[in-house]
Amino acid sequence: METKIPYEKTFRTPFEIVNLLKSRGLSVSDFKMAARYIENIGYYRLSAYMYPLLEKPKTKHCYKKGTSFNQVMMLYRFDKKLRIFTFNEIEKIEIAVRSTIVDRGCGLLGNPFWITDPECFKDVKKFHHTLELVESEIKHSREDFIVHFKQKYSEYYPPAWILSEILPFGVITSIYGNIKNARLKKNIAQRFGLQVAPFESWLTIVALTRNACCHHARVWNKQNTILPMLPHKIAYPWISLQTNPLRIYLDLCIIKYFINIISPNNDMTHKLKSLLSDFPNVDHSAMGFPYGWEEEPVWMPSHRSSVPTP
């Protein structure tokens, strides 16, 4: 185990940081503008976009010859646009998955309050943890429909179709993972052409990617910590080329798979190609994109007019 040392780095002003970067070989064409960016964004956040531009060994903190501050900002802007693009697609998945879980739960269980019914879940401890989150959302919600329900009805918990509208996506995925009725879990997963285990795994990936986008975290070259489960059988077009399963490309493939089912005539491929073409100097391999990715079945145009029901 490496010996720990005291943290002795001192605070530097934006102007001092720009001078430091220049001393390490980073070209800065507009000193004041660079300092302003560091002031508004923060050096620590921007340093993640500087790291790939360092020479090896990176511990020497020397930049590759010809590297400029403009390249750093190019990567920062690309990552920002990638986050916005990704989140916009995830929103569609979140709404569709939320609706499917709620509606099929109510239909198959015959219980409009099943989300807050302990009999519907296999792990009591997990259920009570989820219920605490549910109660917190109800308590703090100022949504008109929640206020109306509290004022008019005697039940403490609203029915699933109302309650789900105020629950974070992560809570919705936790609810799915703890469902006791195996037939219900299978029915929900089959709506998206997947077995239960891969479906649950992919929901986790979507939720984590969503959170990264919401919290303005770096996504373009970040290595994920959770390995997605790949299905043995899959009902709709998928990928065949080898790629790093911990990079954003596979996350985007999972998102595109869901989007193809939810909105068959979507333009996600076109929008992603446009984004990449707007930033030709971004290293696609750092994101896990294999050569010829755009020819993969999942990225090809879909002409299905409806989603089959299992």
C-alpha cells in the first residue's frame, strides 16, 4: 500500500494557474480569456480535459508539443454538447420505462397502490428504504397534483401513476429490481425485447449516465465503474463490433437500443454523427467508438411503425 503524504498544494489565482500552464508547455493565445475561463469553470474541472494532452509520463505535467488552451476548451465544449445530447435521449427512455413499469404493475397485480405495498416486493429491507425515499418526495413535493391528492383523498400514498411522477429514475429502477412477481418483471423486460437481468443492468447504466449528465460530470472519455450485462438473446438490432464496455460508446448503444423501440423513426444516429463532425479533432477511440460503428445494426435506420407486445 502506497504511503500517504500530507496535502501541501496551495491555492493559486486564475492568472497564476495560466502562468503555470504556460510554463508546462501549454500554448495560451489569449491570457485574459484563459484566466476568465478558469475563473468561471474552475481549474480542477478543466484539468480533466487537460490530462489527455499531457506527455507520458503524465506525472511530469508537461504538455505535448503544439498543445494549446484552445484544445482544452474544445474538449470541454464537446463534452458539454455530448451530455446535452445524451440527456435528451435518456429523457425519452426514462418516461417510457416509468410508464411501462407503473402501468403493467397496476394491470398484472390489480393494485393501483402496489408501489407502496410491501406484499409486492421480495426484499423487505430494500422496500422500506425505497419507502423512505417515497415519503420524502411526497413530503417535500409542491406539485399541484400531489397537493390536490392530499387535500381530497384519505389515502396517505397516491396511486402508482401519480406517485411515479415525482420519483427519481433511480428509485423507479430500484422498485423494478425488487418486484416479487417474476411474471411481472419478465413482462416489463419483454416490452423492451430483453431478459430480466440484462434489462435491469441496462437500466442501471442509463440511470448512472443520466446522473452524470445532470451533474455536469465528464462523460466523453470517462471510464465507467459498472460493467453492463450483455444479453444472450436480443429481440432488436444490436452491435457486433468489439468495443470497450466501460466507455461512453456502449452507453450510447444501450440508449439507442431503447430509443429504437420507443421511437422507431428517431434521428439519434444523425444527431450523433453531426455532433462528431462538428468536433473532428476529438479522439473517438477514447470514447470506445470502433471503426465502422455507424454501420452497426443498432445505428442503422429503423422503419418499424409500432412496438410489438409480448
